[in-house]
Amino acid sequence: MKNRIFRVTKKDIDLFCKLTVDNNSLHTNKVKDLYQGKFKKILVPGILIISKINQILSQNYNGALIVDIISNFKRPVFVNESYVQKSKITIINKKNNLYELKSVISKNRDILSVITVNFIKP
């Protein structure tokens, strides 16, 4: 699969937080106060990052049934910054149509998160 570049805006985060009733201050302008200035920008919710992975499944495997999601967030993803998403799909069990989508989110070759989704292909 080819690499995708994505960016999450404050509007995306606000809509996501409203839909999920996520009121965590990490996703608002109050993040600077919480961590004494350690984070200069708003953090993108981890589940919103995972939803970017789900977009790949819905575009390429309509009707895919997610069996398992393993996410490892090494560093935060910040609002309004560009990130590269490299994804690869492999067959785990051909007989049962079980596949794995591994997606690596990076910036400037620095890996920020690795998300693995196991799914059944219809």
C-alpha cells in the first residue's frame, strides 16, 4: 500500500470529542496548563488515530470485521501537523480469511505509533 500523509485539525478533534463525549483536557487549549508547558499543542485523541486506520479497511475491504486492535503510542500526535502513515496488509490465515493491517505513524522518520488491526475479509 502506498504511504498516506494526514493532518488532524482542531475542528476534527472538536467534532470527534463531541461525538464520543471525550472531555479530556488534553484535546483542548488547556493542555499547556495541565503539563506545565511540556506540550505546546493540543494532542490528537488516540482513538481518532485508530479511526484513520479504519478508513483504510473501509476503503479497501468493505464489510471487513475487526477481530483485534493492538495500539502502541510511543509519542503524541499533535493538532495541525503532517504525519506519514505507512500501512501493510498481510494474510494470517488464508483458510479463514484472517488478515492483519499494520500501520506505522511517523514524522521525520520518528515512529510515533504502531497500530495493528486483525480482521476477517468477507
